[in-house]
Amino acid sequence: MMTRYADRNRMMVVLSYRVGLRACEIAAITVGDVLNSENNVRETVILIAHQTKRSKSHSLFLSDSVRKEIAKYIKATRNC
């Protein structure tokens, strides 16, 4: 049985375990942070100071598998 927010929950697990983000960082990320001007998932995402726990900006490298998961999630949620 699928939950109502199964896609969202899966994305949060991917960002937490595969990228290493904290819950507050996951909550602060927007679609604009991960998509470039051509609507493709960026290879590197920059979190600015207010999006992080320690109020320091940092860059995140997104592996190909993570980028595919993000693209799949965005496609699924935009079709709703």
C-alpha cells in the first residue's frame, strides 16, 4: 500500500542518506535550488547560509543516481 506522500518521503530519504543532508536543510531546499535555467538537475547545489544548520553556505555534489531520483520526483509532482 502506497502512502499519500510516498514520492516526497522517498525523496527525503534519498537526500538524507545519499547526500547527507539534515532535516532542516532538506526542508529549506527549493526546486529553484536544484534546477538550472534549462530545467535540468544541477550537478552541484549551493546551500546558502540560512539553509544550513551552522549558518555557513556549502556546495553539495549530486551523484548521477541522486540527480535521476530528483528528476523523477520533480516530474511526478509536476504532473499532479
